[in-house]
Amino acid sequence: MLQKAVQQLAKQPHLLEKLKEDKLNLAGVSETEKAAVLDVLTDKEFHGIDVKNGYWK
């Protein structure tokens, strides 16, 4: 579930903005996971990384 959420957020930056503003709820994702996702996806070095090729267990 988290993998799909990250992929959608990476593809659709407007959803990332809504998540930052607490206007988007990720069902099944803890606050800790949400904070980690925001930390990674809002990092200026993130841009250009292909999340499909990331490591997922």
C-alpha cells in the first residue's frame, strides 16, 4: 500500500502538496510513515529519481 502511495505522490506533485497541508489522507499509513514519505519526496535531491526502480520489500 505504501509503495503505491509513494508512486502516486511522485507522479502527481499536487497530491504531495495536499498531503503537506493535511488535506490528503493516506489510509493505512501511519503518521511516522507519512512524515518519512514527506521528508523523502520533498527533498530537493529527490527530483529525477525513478521511484519504480527503488527497493521495495
